[in-house]
Amino acid sequence: MPTSRRGRGDALRCAVHVSRADAPVPSPSDPRPEPPEQPLPSDCCESGCDPCIFDLHAEALAEYRAALAAWRARHPEAED
């Protein structure tokens, strides 16, 4: 099972939030959606699985984009 790379960008996200201290902060009860973690090429077993891990990621990415669009509509003041 692949290990998670989730913590890698946390420091960068924190640094971005610190540099935008004057920007409005969305409510903690409605946080900005997080993109799904992209699988590594080595995460695929190349055995023709249906669905493949890359198919699952594509579906999760489409759901994330829809959720992000809805969130942006609720938070027009938020920066990208």
C-alpha cells in the first residue's frame, strides 16, 4: 500500500495563509475543499484494473472541481 504524501504541502499552505493575513478568512464551518492527492505512477499496478487508481483520481478531481466552484460561489471574497 502506498504511503501518504499528505503532509508535504502543509508547511507551504501555512506559509501562504500567513502571507495573506489581511485577506478574509472563510468560516471554519465551511472550509475550502482540498484537491485529491494525485497518485504516483508507481501506484498503478498496471494489471488493467477497472477502475484504475487513475480513474478514481479523475473522478475525485471532477468532484473536487465541482465542490470548489460551489465553495467559491459561497465565498466570492476568497482569493485563489
